[in-house]
Amino acid sequence: MPTTKLIPTFATAVNTWQCDENDHLNVQYYTEFGHEASAHLLAGLGFGPRAQRAAGHVLRTTEDHIRYLREFRVPEPVEVRSAPVEVGEHELVVYHEVHNPADGALAATIRQRITSSKRWPAPMRARAEAVRIEMPAAARPRSVGAAPLPHVRLADAESIGLITVARAVIKPAECDEHGHFLARHQFGRYSDAAPMLWNHMGFDRAAMQERGEGTVVVETLHSYRAPLKAGDLLIVMSGLADYADKIVKLVHFAYDVESGTLAACAEGVAMKFDQKARKVMPFTADDRVRLAERKVRSEELPMDDKTRTAAGIAAGLQGLKYDEKRLAELAAEVEMLNAALRKAAATHLTFDDEPAAFASIMAREAKK
């Protein structure tokens, strides 16, 4: 049954054209349902699309975390209920539960992080606080998000074991009212490319399909780093980050081909799936041998500029050197500090600046 205090925000039914080779709802539609539910939740808080336009706000999703708990099949009904779980000055984190209202079964949980180009209006923040709930522990990330994915440059992607799984042109029909690539279609590119990635990992997907074997995703964490627009050229580089007896952990990096900009990255936990018994299948010993040969060489990940800067400061001030793992942790810590300082200095800054700028502002404010 739905968590108490959640607000109804979306309803539909599963169509044949939304289903994949497993004859169940494809992952990209959970993302779409969550984003449409967020729009209705915001409207319920008094800040729907018309109010946003009137106030000159532009909203952007920066992160989606989804746990897929149960299948949806044709023609099952779908209902989403939602509530805020974090309310900031520029950021709102919302929680969605996706249910089958026919039996009340929980099919998925979604956590969406939304940022606004301006501060949220005070009345909207007050309403959000009034209905805010605690994020259920069972909906928090389990096998993803232990640390932010590194900023892998397009030029370096192949050298660490990532392969090209998709090339495409962003079409106007795939974009929102601001001309930005819709999250549903970004997820769709990963889903469409899954057979290519599984083939790379040593599985013949066509032969698997003939045997009644498919693949499913049970958890994803998607970070949106730079918007893609209609007409942009997209390339997706993906690879195997890790594996266990029943799961593989996949990583995806989506780039603007012409600029090399990292537009988005994602982690996903996937499994083999018995399409007849509707059960997860363990990997065989031979499967695990092939997987071991195809893991991304994470120790060869090149340092991005922020990581390199953090390493240089540490070495200069302390005479210390760090391995690649610690460097990635430092980069994550810099990002967290950056976000904290942005929030603290929100009354003075409305743009994304470097830590040094925040430090100087904070120092100047402290003297007042």
C-alpha cells in the first residue's frame, strides 16, 4: 500500500508499445512517469508550469534514482503518489511511489532532484515543508551512488574499456518546451543499447532471446550534467564496472559529440532474467570468466581538472601523494563543499563559481 501522506500525481495504464523484449514496461517510462508526477506535485504546491513561466523560473532535473521492484505488464494500471523529502532555496528533492492500484503492489520508487534558476517562491516552499515526508529507508540507493561517477573525458573513454553503444541525433520531438533532451529518451538510449553492451560482455543476446532469457535492470542512478538540445549529436559510451553471482553493475557516459561535453552519466544494476518463470537467473562459472575479462579498467581513469587541482593543493600543502581512488574521493568532497558553500552564500551568488570565489566571499562576509 502507498506510504501515508503521499499525494496522487500521475495515473495511466501500460500499453503494448511501451513494453520491451521481456513483455513488460520498459525502464524509460518509469522515468517519464516520475517526471510528469513531479510537474503535478509542483502544481499542487502552487507552482505549476504557468506559475513558473510567469515568475521566470526554469527548472532542471539534476538526478534520478530509481529502484525497480515489480513488473508492469499490458494492460495493468499505474498510479504514482508523491511528496517532497528535501526543500532548499533553489533545490527540491521529491519522492515518488509507483503502484499498481489494482492490487496495491509497490512497483518502483523514484527520487528526483530538481533545481530552479531562481529561489523557490516563499509560499511554495511553505507548502512543500508542510507536506514534506522522511525518505523511506527502503527507497534509498543500495548498489549505486557510493561515490559520484568520475568525469571521464570522451577522448579517454575507450582507453579504459568503455565501448560505443549508441550514436544519435537529438530530435525536436525528444525535447521539452525549453528544447532540452527529455530524461525519458536519455534512459531510452541506454535501454536500446543494452543488447550491444551485453554482447560485448560475452553474452549472445539473440541466442539468449531464443532460449527465453532476457536482461533486466533493478536499480539506476542517473546524473544530468549538461543539457542536450535538439540537433545535438549524441554518443553513449558504456561498460561493466563490476559483477557478482547474480548482478552486473553497468556505467554509461553520454556526450555531445562535437564539444566532447559530458552531458550525463549513469550507474545501473542489471541481471539475467528467465522470461518464462519470470525469475532472476544466476551467472554461470563461464559467464563470470567472461565478465572478469571485460571490466572497465577503473584504475586507469584519467584525472579531470577538479581532481587534478585537489591533488595539487594536497601535495603542495602537505607534501602528500594520493592514489587514483583517493583522488576520486577528493573530487567528490570538493563537489560537496562547493554545494555547501553555494547554499550558504545563496544571498550573494546566483551563479556556479569555483571554490576559491566562495572562499573569498565567505571571508569577506565574516569581516562584516
